[in-house]
Amino acid sequence: MKFLSDRALDRLRDSAEVPDLEGTPYRLLERVARGGMGVVYTAEDEKLQRRVALKILDVPGKESDLAKRLLREARVLARLEHPGIVPVHDVGTLADGRVFYAMKFVEGQRLDQYIASVDSVPDRLRLFLRICEAVGFAHARGVLHRDLKPANIMVGPFGEVLVMDWGLAKILSKDISRPARNTDPDATVFEEPKQVPAEQDTTETSAVTGHGTVMGTPGYMSPEQARGDVGKIDARSDIFSLGALLRFLLTGKPEETSAPDGTRVERSLAAICAKATAAGPARRYPNVQELALDVSRYLDGLAVGAHRESLIEKTMRFYRRYRFFILLIAAYLVMRVLILLFIHR
Amino acid sequence: MTQGDEQHGGDRFPPTRRSVIEAVRSIDAEERERALEALCAAYWKPVYKYIRLRWNRPADAAQDLTQGFFMELLERELLDKFDSKKSRLRTYLRLCVDSFVMNEDKAGRRLKRGGNVLHVALDFSSAEEELGAAVMDPAAIPSPESLEEFFEKEWVRSLFALAVEELRELCAAKERERTFLLFEAYDLDGNEKISYEQLAQEYGIPLTDVTNALAWARREFRRIALQRLREICGSEEEFQRETRAAFGWDAK
């Protein structure tokens, strides 16, 4: 039997990782990234002549937990048709037994890389609102993301925001394909999320994740997720992650209260972050709509629900909001006084 | 998924064979023996090398202990106690080796083999050569703390070597000897400088023939290696875990 050197072992490992796309319409282009479940490649869809991204599991077999999770992720994505959620095109098993799905190839940057090019706070907040739209839409369809973090948000070349990696998603309702009430594509964004009691949560998601399994990313994961308290995870767990994301957009870190240059985050924004990331779910925003509404109110120069303003703060906000008119009136009054003084001289 | 499976040829994936862990507990003596042989084929070299290095035994004593260990595995039905939910098979086997060698030391006995005979040819001279090659390179000598890592690496080497051997036999059976030679030259000899073009020139064949042959050989290698892995794992979960470990996907 041939002795295999360490280098030969490495080569065999590398070549074994390359997926066998025989029998599929895809031609492998390049390896993009490795995740916990498998590898993402770019490929050319030779039938439709377009570039796609293929998420392929490492280990063959359709019955493994990972295969079930990948398949569920593909199904979740297929049912969440929203401009902020990456669409899935195809799902199947490769000739070598590995489960895969094909999705839109998103050219762009991860949020944590992109954010360096966005200086103004209002622009960052508008970006955040687009994330909220996608997450709110998913909640309206009974799907929780459960792993919202900058690395899972992509920003495309035209500023489009896409929420990626739904591998840890939890399906609250079996019938997520049913459109939400009053189906207006924009209105659905802020529908009330479907809530089901924990004991009824017997969907395949629960079977995959199981009770007591900690899934998520530290810093962005809600306390109930960190405890592995699966029964208590609901839309408010994603709201916690959104709050941490908002804080990241404002300070560069999910748990910081000041920006890297030392400037403190404005009180009303800090209050929004604090409310969204409250330890107890009951103290958080009840749904994404409320959170997004508070951020929108801040952008419009209105009082936010998360923060009770002092008289000085109210005055300052009033001044900032109507600065142009206040200055105009002040200029008019000064002119009048000057004219009166001139006439009576 | 069904549609996708048919479309993408998922039916080509081989059906799961019965695991050796199940087979070794079988009431059928023949099935038990076959299972032990499969296990022995995958593990004897790592066990031998481990005994040589961890227990610092001379070659003849290590050979005796290796054979004795696999006989003990069968006679004392040690695999019945293995629980794939609690540990990996190779960790369990390594601990069994440690305890076996210690017991043999305590008893101070010479191993006497008889009755049950292993039907796997244990080529100790090749194992010794491999070990010699490793010991020649001081960087390759494992420290006492890294012996577990060493055992794992040797297990992967043994598994891949078996898969390569089976691939060679498959190529011979399918009259694709040249395919194996190409695979050997490009993937096994570890020559960084060789290119597809050079291979095509050397064998006087078009470049596409080289790439197609290599793609086929790699696919078959992967299939065989996974099949062998599946055989020596006690559960689907363990198979998933062991595959990731063997192919180094956890470390990437």
C-alpha cells in the first residue's frame, strides 16, 4: 500500500472538497467562503447564463441534521420573496451526495465592511431601516432569523440591503407561504409577527435545533438565546439582535455606547438601542414596526417613544427640526427692530 | 428535493452499508469477523505506530501488542461497550489500547496468540518504514502531548491509503490504469511543480483527458473514502463528525 505523505493528505483533502457538479446546469467558478455547514461557491448557470451562488454541504447525506437545516433554509428563503432577502433558485443533491441550494449571487460588501464608507448617522439609520423592512417582512410570514449580525447583511453596489444566512431561522408557523393580511408589499413589512405558544412549536425547526441548543452570535444574541431557552425565543429575540446591530452602526460595536472617536451616541438613539436590547423580552419593542417607527421618528426630528425628553432636550429638538423657520423669523424680527430704530432716530 | 435529486443524479450516491459497530455486535460469527477485519484494516497502522511511540515498544513487541489488541477487541467484546453518543470511535479505541498495554505490562505476560486468527494481513514492515521516515524528520516526531493528534493523523493516513488502494483496484478493473497513474502523479506524489499540461505532454494525451481523468479519480476517491468512513462509524452523527475531522473541514 502506498505511503501518503502529509502533503499528499492535504492535496487529497483539498480535491475532495471540490463539489461534483456533474448532472447540474452549474459550472464551478470559485470558492467564496466557508461556513459552519459547508462552502459557498460562485458558479455559472449554463442554462440561464447567469452567475449564481451555491451553498454546498461538506458531508453527503440527506438525513443529517445539517442537510435538514440547509434544506429548511432553502425553503424558508423560497417563501420569503422580498427585495431585502436573497432569493433561492434551486435545491437538490449533487452526484456525490451533498445537499446544495443555488441562490442569487450578491455582489457587494458585508455590512461590517461597507459601513466604513458611510459617515453620516442619518444614512446609517436609513440603512438600518431597510434591514428592519426585510426582518419585519420575515416576521410577518412567521419566520425568525435568529442570527442577525453585520456579517449576515450584504449591501449591494446600488445600496440594496440583503439579509443573508437564514440557516438558524425558526419557523413559527407551518404555513409561511400564506400571504399576510392586507397584502400590500410595503404594508406587510410591519405586520404583527405571528406568535405561537412554545408548546405548539413542533415545526421541523425545533426538531433541528432542539431544546437547550445555543445558536447565534455573542454580542448579537438575545439572553434567552444565549441560555438556549428555545421556548422563549420569539420575534423579540430578533429585535434584540436588531438593537445590537443599530448600536454597531452607531458605535462600531454591538455593546458600545460611544463611537470610536469618543463621541457619545445621542440620548434618544441610545434609548432606542437600550430598549431594543433590554434583557427581558417584555421590556423590548413588541415588534419590528415599533422599533423602525422610533428610528424613523428620530430621523424626522420627532420625539422617540423610548426616551422621555427634558424641557431643554425638547427645546433643542424643536430648534433643530425648525431651525430654518426659527432663523428666518429671528432674522425678520431683527430686521423689524432695526427698521423701527432707524425710523425713530 | 425529490425533483432536485433526480435532476442532479443524487441516486448515484451509494446506499449506506451497515456499520461495523452494529455488525461487530451481530450474533452471526461470520459477520462479526468481517466487521472486525474492516475495523482492523482502518486502525491497525495507527494502533501499531501509537504503541511504538506512546509506549516506546520495540518493533516485535509492538507487533505482538497490535495483534493482541485486535484479538482482545473481539474476544472481550469491547466494542459492545462503545457508545457513539459519548465519544468518537478512535478516541475509544485509543483509550482501549492504552488500557490494554498497561494490563499486559501489569500481568508481565507474553502474548500467546491462538484460536482466533486475524485475517487481515498486517504489513508491519511498511508501517515500520513509514515510522522510520517520520522519525528521520525531527519536526515530525510527536511530543507526548500531541500523541492524540498523531493518532488521528495516522488514522486519516490509513483511511486515505485504503481508499487509494481501492481506487487503484477499481481503475485496474475498469482498465483505467492511466487514470490512476495521473492521479498518483498529480495528487499523491506531492510534486508541486507538475502541471496538467506537463502530464498531458508526458502521456501524449489532450489536456481535457487529464482534467477529466483527475476529476473522475478524485470523485471516486472521495466516494470510497466516505464509504469506508461510514462503515467504521456507529451513527449518522458520528459519520458527519468523523468526515469533517478526516477531511479537515473543522479546521478550515
